[in-house]
Amino acid sequence: MASGEHYEPYEQLAPALLRSELRGKVALVTGGGYGIGRSIAQSFAEAGVARIILIGRTETKLKDTANDLSASFQEIDVVTMVADITSKEDVQHIFESCTKYAPDILINNAGYLSTPAEFLDADFDDYWNSFMVNVYGTMLFTQSFLRHRKAYVEAAENSGNTPSPAVVVTVNSMGAFLSMPKFSSYCSNKLALARWTELLSIEIPEEFARFVSVHPGAVDSSMGNKSGMIDQIKSGAAQLSLTNPKLTGDFIVWLTSRDAEFLNGRFVSVNTDIELLLSNKKEIIEKGMYSIRLSQ
Ligand SMILES: NC(=O)c1ccc[n+]([C@@H]2O[C@H](COP(=O)([O-])OP(=O)(O)OC[C@H]3O[C@@H](n4cnc5c(N)ncnc54)[C@H](OP(=O)(O)O)[C@@H]3O)[C@@H](O)[C@H]2O)c1
């Protein structure tokens, strides 16, 4: 391990350590049928949540992931819902279907990378589609999640119960902070999401919900390959390491734990060692670290 960084899963992050804390929880993962979302769902299953809801547009992939999880974790209810997160009707339908329970955890993982191109050459519809999925879709989905959660909390409080705070983890990208030619759509829309996460954490009481942005590492997925980054890492042209998607899933599950509450509003990377984060907790809070600042 160099300078507190990890690329493979490690003991302290084992999802099974959170079984008692996450027992009974409902976790919803957008883009849960394949790619990084599938690994996130697998880690939540290992953490023993009660129900996992997988959202995506491709039914066959959602079903494959659900069947694999159900075969290994028979006690967990795995639900799939075909939906495009940019469709108001689809998103409304999802939350109207959650009548007997409310998701406690939302993982905004679904995303789209426009074909890398310089701004002058980019096909504008493709360029803008990354804003549609990453910004419009993620914000629309989150607003519906929070409204549904609010109604659920009010009903529970009327019956004398106080549900624990919801957690919203939004999968972001270190690209938001890097100067990457040909990625101006993706990098700028991810930066918008990071700032939005900060603002929601200020606006919404943490007793109701908390929010965190996370860089999932460089993961060998279809998007990772589309970016060209995976080939560059494999050929040695980029001085980076690939991240095992199990580490990504395990870290994201940890972000939903009480230990990670102090990261509300912040941007963290799955590659950072959790002991390092925990031991620097006071400094992180006092100095406003892992947040966006204008340097001037
Ligand atoms: N891979 C990396 O190295 C890397 C690095 C930094 C950040 N990220 C971020 O990590 C997240 C996951 O990326 P990935 O690498 O797993 O990408 P991926 O392999 O392309 O998977 C994208 C996922 O999002 C779903 N999705 C896309 N558009 C959707 C829509 N409109 N409605 C519902 N679901 C939609 C896809 O399912 P359907 O096609 O079935 O809808 C799929 O499950 C993204 O937010 C990405 O920006 C990835």
C-alpha cells in the first residue's frame, strides 16, 4: 500500500462487518444490471441488507444480476425495475411501486460518457446526453427518492417511529477535477454533481438524509473502455492502476455506515484507505477537506 491507497478489496472494508448495522435496510442501485453497479449490488448483498432494487434500461442484464444474487443470497429480496432515469414517467412509476417500504439507501451509479471528442468536433446531441443522464437523470431520481422518503418518515413518525437517516451516494469521477481534453462534457457535468452533493448536504438536515460523492477508481467496464483509459493503463501509457470493482462496491457500502457520517457532502475516492480517513476525521471536518474550493 503506497500513501494510503488501495486498488484491491481489504479486510477493514469487508461488507460482512456491517451486517448488524445494515440489517433490514433497502438499497436501490441505479445502473445495477452491469458494470460497477453490479459490484455495488453484490457488496450490499454481502452486507446482508433486506432488499436490493436494481434499476436500468436492459431487462436481461438486470435479471442476470438479480438471479446471480438470489442464488447466493437466498434471504435477500432482489427486485428489478426497468427504467430510464431520464424519464419522469419511469422514475415516478418506480417510487409509486414502493408502497410497503421505502428505500433507505440510494446509489446514483447510472451514468453516460459522451464519445471523447474536442468540443468543436463533438456531436452535440451525444455531448448533451451525458448531462441528461448524469445531471438531469441523477437529480430527477434523487428528488423523487427524497420526496418518497419524506412521506415515509412522516408516516412513521405519526406512528411513533423515527427511521434512521437516508444515505445518497452519487458515483462521480476524479475526472471532475482533472484537465482532460476531449472530456469537457463528462468532466464538467460530474463537477456539477459534486457541487450539487455539497449543496444538498447543507440544505437538507442530516437527520433526514446525508449525501456523498465517490470516485469509483479506474474500473474495467464498458464505460472505462470507451474512455480509452483502460487500454492506457494496461499498456503502461497511463501511470495509474486498475481498481478491482469489488473494492468499489465494498467502499460504497462502507460510505453508508455510521462511521462514514462525517463525510456528508464530501467527495472521496474508493482508493483512499478508510483508516486514513477515520484517523484524520477531525482535521477533515475542521479544514473542510474533500470539498470544492476556489483557489485565488
Ligand atoms: N469505469 C470507470 O473507470 C469509471 C471511472 C469514473 C467514474 N465512473 C462512473 O461510474 C458509474 C458507473 O460506470 P460504469 O463504468 O459501470 O459504466 P457502464 O459500464 O457504462 O454502466 C453504466 C450503467 O448505467 C446504466 N445506465 C446508463 N444510462 C442509464 C439510464 N438513462 N437510465 C438507467 N440506467 C442507465 C447502464 O444500464 P443500461 O444500459 O441497462 O441502462 C449500466 O448499468 C458512472 O456514473 C460513471 O460515470 C466510472
